Amino acid sequence: MSALIEALRHRLPAERVITDELRRLAYGTDGSFYRLIPEVVAVVDDEAEVRDVIDLARRHRRPVTFRAAGTSLCGQAVTDGVLVLLGEGLATCRIAADGATVSVGPAIIGAEVNRRLAPLGRKIGPDPASINAAKIGGIAANNSSGMCCGTAQNSYRTLAALRVMLADGSVLDTGDAASVAAFRRSHAGLLDSLARLAGDVRDDAALAARIHAKYKIKNTTGYSLNALVDFTDPVDILAHLMIGSEGTLGFIAEVSYHTVPEYAHKASALVFFPDMESACQAVVGLKQQPVDAVELLDRASLRAVADKPGMPALLRTLADGATALLIETRAPDAAALAARIAAVLDELRRHPLIEAPAFTTDPTEIERLWNVRKGTFPAVGAVRKPGTTVIIEDVAVAVPMLAAACLDLQALFAKHGYLEAIIFGHALEGNVHFVFTQDFGIESEVARYAAFMDDVCRLLVEKYDGSLKAEHGTGRNMAPFVELEWGTRAYALMRDIKQLFDPEGLLNPGVIINDDPAAHLKNLKPMPAAGQLYAPVDRCIECGFCEPQCPSHGLTLSPRQRIVGWRELSRRQAAGEAPGQLGQDYLYMGLDTCATCGLCSTACPVGIETGALTRAVRGEQLSGVARSLGRLAANHFGATQALARSAIKAGHLAEAVIGTRALSRLSGGAWKEGMPTPQPLANAGRASRSQGDKVVYFPTCAGRMFGADTPEQALSATVIRVLERAGYAPIVPAGVNELCCGQSFASKGLGDDADRKSAQLEAALMKASDNGKYPIVLDASACSLRMKTFLAGRLPVFDLVEFAHDALLPRLMLAKKTDPVLIHLNCSARRMGFEAKLKQLAAACAEQPVHPPEVKCCGFGGDRGFAVPELNAHALRKLDVPSGCCGGYSSNQTCEIGLTHATGLPYRSIVHLLDECSAEAARLASC
Ligand SMILES: Cc1cc2nc3c(=O)[nH]c(=O)nc-3n(C[C@H](O)[C@H](O)[C@H](O)COP(=O)(O)OP(=O)(O)OC[C@H]3O[C@@H](n4cnc5c(N)ncnc54)[C@H](O)[C@@H]3O)c2cc1C
Ligand code: SF4
Ligand code: SF4
């Protein structure tokens, strides 16, 4: 163990000093195509820890790189030194009473800040497309921006105050007068030097004018030199230099933003032009109109998404060269929105269009149009050859030059053979992205990339005086070209700035300032083919968008990190190398602690479900014995279930004798407090009564296995009672105790057995529903999702949440519960899109339903929670129980076990809530 690691272990809790090969590899990846493997990852939870880690790194002469969400695209969030990972202690958020400002810690996700601001009709200005994953530290340190924020609402422009820690450990809080006064005394030398640099720039009129001009368009190449011309107080200059400094000048400990309005009324139109010139000419006109976003899509972008479901038919028939603009306008009310639409349509009338423009205010239609835009980048990523990388470049030119620049770029694609390349982007700001695929495994391909980038950079700088990085930051990728873009004098200023703040070169060396002209061609990330068991994995662009969804993220690995690990294992296997300790660690971190909840797929731009990879690998890992046992269980399902029921009964007996804690300890955490007792087997094969609308009800295995305190409270008895109360005559399929949807087999990697059980259930449901004549309801969301996917529409299967919302609510009288009740939207219900339905159900039954916003999957993972209880505990660590709350409701029994254990409150199926409220309403009506 190195002396540095030993020292870090003395300062931080052991679990926050990460040294194993697997996780160092996993954290050696960001959204870019660079890889550097950190010597150690130190997870920090407060400012004092940051100070001490920087100090230790200095003493051991190791560089430090801060990492927020690691979604950066230019290699600025990787290092071979100390990677300082921002922990949850730094995810703070304080909103001013009027919502006009918000002070946020660097580890909070941008979208989470917006979620908290939404009730006040406000949001933060910066709006990168990655905002659902990117954190404030990265958003501010990259000066990120997106479709609407332009140059007016980025972090630089909306900064109200900044709390920053310099490399020497000192802290400046520009929002605190005492801190500013103390800093002026302690750091007079630094502030004088900054004032002098700013004075030098002001004295050089040509340079000052150039700096002003370059920030009229988006620019994140190099340091934010506009700080030297926009401000005279060196404290302001320092604060604004930190924005866009990519962790090379200091640690951003808190950002206070002026918030911006979030208008509820929106309208969008997708408008087609015959060619690039006329589209870009229209952008010049639209810039004078009340538009919030104008996104350009070239013909190749439109072609890339033309065959995806829901795309406008016109996309398939457009002529070569046709170009689209996706326009959005927003307003505080409907009247203002109508006026804005009229103004935009007036402008569009002056331009040649392929068809008449039409704005829509229908949210579904708006979403459909934006899916055209959002689908472009993934479309290229998804069709690339295994083993290649997808690259997204990010340039800007003055809007009047946009058409010429795009056409020149298209010519360079042709010259260098990047025939799949597409152009899209924020036309209103002259900012376009171009996306292409690249093989970095072959030397000649690296040379092709190098020649292409040289041409692109020269074109953009020499012909258009453009920005080589408009919003993604310089990183390692554009560091060799900063001087080309800015010129010798401005670049010298940037070097002076780095020297002033970080004379020892401790903070993120090689990023922004780099003496190596080939730095952008080094440390390229290998992308070995890894789709042998689950092909979609080769599409992964390692963007990290899936991470906030994952219950094991921060405990062991995230979905992205599972893929990174799996790629390396695949590479080793192909090269004939042993998996080594990395392979050993993958068993627990990659496989055992994946809940296979599939929530990662809900955020993945290229449609990867990492849980499916886990299932496939688990299946591959199973020994012959395990497979045979699985087959035996599938073939004799009724007997297996009876055994399980007996085991649970025995557990309850033991619990009564030795107590819950002792049994939980003895069972390694598998036995949970509040474990339901097995319920009696359901009567099957006939309708429960002669009157009423027929509905098939399939009581799923977990509900059959785990019971309740009394037979009446058993899940199946409750579902049947509520269905009957709503006027239905439920039919339980014959032979129910032998039936199972196959989900528990699938999650263990027993795909064939799972499919066999699903097919068997399909046949039984077919019979019970008279070939699909009656609706079929399943009482566990995981099983509903499994059967809906398996059946692909062959039978009318409904999840209980869905059926209760659509069919029971209109038929039931409900008396609302008054005390707060916790509601858990489990991963399967979430994946089926039932969030709104569950919320409406809860609102119909309870005056105070509580939906904990930061809880996603409970981590119980079917039966995973029995084997790895730490996953359940980690997944629910942010679940706060409101005072006066006596219980919670969900729609999956195993999740309910995990939730009960984590909160100490009884969690039950949402049908119990419906039962109680409808029974109470009936009682009140009869009084
Ligand atoms: C598919 C995709 C789409 C994207 N779209 C956009 C877009 O539309 N617009 C855009 O601007 N970007 C975009 N990005 C790039 C990236 O997501 C953003 O720049 C994002 O804001 C980075 O945030 P992060 O939390 O991931 O930061 P990280 O990648 O973790 O870090 C970014 C930089 O900030 C530094 N840093 C982090 N925390 C601190 C701190 N507390 N103090 C000092 N330095 C710190 C890091 O050292 C690093 O240099 C996209 C990325 C992907 C993968
Ligand atoms: S799995 Fe999808 S969301 Fe996750 S890193 Fe890969 S591409 Fe991004
Ligand atoms: S399936 Fe669930 S636990 Fe597994 S990687 Fe995806 S989000 Fe994480």
C-alpha cells in the first residue's frame, strides 16, 4: 500500500478510500474517449475532507482531479493521480424564500435543483442535455449550457456568489462579506496579480475587443477570459474565472445562482427547409423573435432517426440537403404564448419552406417532436461497429456564418471518410455538434482522426474565428488547440492564470493547459467488443446517464461501471488473459449487487438495460448443478413453493423464540423484521361469484408464498374482495400453485426455464380469460412487466396499479385516510410508466400521500435483498419517514419486505389502501 493511501485511510473512513482494481478502472472512465486509471479514489463529504485530501496529495506529490458525475466529454474528469469523488454530503441545496436565488453544493444533480425550484416557477439557467445526471460542480466547472440557456443564462452569467477552496486550502465565499474581507487580507498578492492581468487586458484594446467578441457566441475553450474584461474587482474576477476552469484552479464548494423563470406554456414546431442555407438564414431572422430554442438538424441527422417509431413520415422522403429547425417558444400564459407563436410564424413566412409550419401545444406531440432531436446522437451511437467509439464535437460560429460552416464541415466529413457523421445543435447560438464514429484500436485510424481534427480546428479558427469548444469544456481533447484558437497573447494570459492559482501543478494537470501537441491522441480509451452475451452492451457510450437511477451506485458499481468492468473482462478473455482479482470482485460488485431492476434502461440514450447483461452473465456463471436445480424448481414449482412456505413458517417460529435481531444476525441479514407469514393457498379454477364482470386474477408467487396476519388480510383475499366490491367476478386460473411468470428464474440467469414458466402461464391465462376475452390482472408489478413483455400484446394483461386506476377507481367510493402514507413506485411500475396512475390512486385514497423523490428502486431485487441486504439498505438510505406516518404502500411484495425492513413501518400492496378506503366509505354510507 502506498504511503498516500495509508495516509488517506487515516483521514477518511475505509469504505471511502477506493483502491481495488475494478473500481479504479470504473472511475477511470468519464463520458469521453479518454481513460486514466486513478491511483486511488477518495470520496469526500465536506470541505474539511477536501482540504485534507488536497494537502495529503501535495505532500505525496500526486495530482488531484475532482469528479462530480463524470459525464464530461473531453477527458477532464479522469486522472492517474488522486480522483476526489464528491460525496452526498456535498449535495446541499438552499432556496431563497422568493426563489430568486439558490445556493447549491457541488454534488447535487442539476435536475434535482430544478425539481425543487419547480413549485416556485423557477429553474437554474444552465441546461446541458446531461442535466439529469450532471452535478453542479461539473456544470459550473465546465460552464455547461444547452438548448435554451444560450450565452445569457450559463453559470458565468447567472452566478450570484461562489464559495471556493484554493489549492492552498484557503476558502473564499464571495457571498459572505467577512470571508471576502479576510481573503482580501490573506491573499492580497493573488488579488493584486489578477487586478494587474485585468488592467493589462483593458490597456490592450485589440485584445479586450477580441475577448468581448469571442464571448458573443458560446465558448468554453480555455479559461473564462471574459472575467478580465467584465469585472474590475479581483474578487469578482476570481469567482468568474472559476467558472469553466474544469477543476484546474480550485474546488467549487458552493454556487449561488440567480434563477430564471420556468414557463409552463410551451409550443414547438418542426420546420423543414429545402437546404442548409435557407434554414440558417431563417435562424438569423428567428434570433430577433421571441423563441427559446432553435435546434438545427441536417439531412444526415434526419435520416438517422427517420425509421424510429413515431417519427414524422416526411423524414423518409426529404431530398438531399434538406434541413430542419425545431423551434420552441415559451410564455407565462396562453395569451402571451399565442402572441409569440404569431410572431414566429410571421418570420417563417419570409423563408422558403418545404411545408407550412405548424406549432403544437399538446405535450405529447411536443415530446414526439423533441424525440426527433434527442434521438439523433444515440442513433449514430447505436449503429456503430462493436469496438468503436462515438465522438461528439461541439463548435460555434457567429450565426450569420453558420450555413457556410456547416457545409464546410460536411465537406471535411467527406474528405476524411466520416460518411456517417451528422450535424445538429443549438442554431440560435451558432453552436452545432457533429457526431461520428471512430476506431481507436488501429493506428491508421488514430492518424485519420488526428488529420480530421487538425483540419476541423484550422477551418473553424482561420475561416470563422469560431469556438472549438462551445459548451463541453476544453479537457484534454482541445487543450493542444487552445493557443491556435486564442492566439499567443491570450494563451499566455491563461498560463499566467494557472500559475497564479496552482503554481505546483497539483490541480487536474494536462487539462486546459497542456504542452503536448498530441495530448488529444494519448490515453485513448479501449472499447473492446463485449456483446457476446448481451449485444446492446456494445452500444454503450459510457455517458453515465444511467447512474442516478441505480440502487447499487455508490455501494459497489453503477450500470456504466458494470459495463466498463465487463468490457475489460471481455478484453482479457479475448486476449487469453486471466480475469484476476478484477474478475473475482466483479462477482460481488457486478453481479451479486445488481438488483436487475432495469431502471438503468429508463435513462439510457441507446436503450441498454444493464440488468439484462447481469442476468446473461449470471446465467453463464451458473454451474451445471445450479442449472439442474433451477430446472427442477421450474418443473416442480408447486412443491418448491410449498418448501419455501414451510421455510418461512419455520423462520417465524424461530423469530418467536430467539427474536428478530438474533434471527436476522444468524441469517446474515436475510431474515427481515416484519417478514409476512405464508398465506393459505388460493382457491382456483372458477369465478369467485356468479354475478359481475369477469376478470382473471393471477395471484403471483410472492403473494402466494408470503402471507399476512390473518387470512382476510392476505394479498389474494384483499384483491378478490376489492374486485368484487367494484362489481367484478374474479377468476383465478386453474392450477395456480404450479404457475409462475418466470421472473425469479430470469433474474438468476435461468432464461430458458423462465421462458418455459411464462409460456405455461400464458396457456393458463389464455384458458381462464376465454382466449383473452376478459382482462387479466397480476398483483405484482415485476410479474406484470415480465408478462407484458413476454406476451407482446397477445393477451390483455394489466398490472394491479394500472387496473385499479383505470377500472376500479371509477367504480369505488373511497373515504380518504387522513394520516400521511408513504407511497413507493417500484422499478417495474416505473418502467411501465405508471407513476402518474399510482400518484392518482394514492391521492384518491389519502389526504397526505408522500412520494419520496430520491428513492427509486428499493434494492430488494426480487429475492436479492435476502442475499445482499446491504443493497436494500443502500438503496433506501434517503427514505425519510414523515412524522405521524404509520405505513406505506407499493405494488410488489418483495419490495414491500425491503421497505418494511428499512423503515420499520408496515408496507403493503396499494390494494390494501383501496380496500381500507372503500370499506370505510361503505361503512360511512351505511351509517
Ligand atoms: C450524452 C451527453 C450529452 C451532453 N450534453 C451536454 C450539453 O448539452 N451541454 C454541455 O455543456 N455539456 C454536455 N455534456 C457534457 C457534460 O455532461 C457536462 O459538461 C456536465 O455539466 C458535466 O457535469 P459532471 O457532473 O458530469 O462533471 P464531471 O464530468 O464530473 O466534471 C467536469 C469537470 O468539472 C470538474 N469539477 C467537478 N466538480 C468540481 C468542483 N466541485 N470544483 C471544481 N471542479 C470540479 C472536474 O474536475 C471536471 O474537470 C454532455 C455529455 C454527454 C455524455
Ligand atoms: S448504459 Fe446507457 S446510460 Fe449507461 S453509460 Fe452506457 S450508454 Fe450511458
Ligand atoms: S438493473 Fe438496476 S441494479 Fe442493475 S445496473 Fe441497472 S439500475 Fe443498477
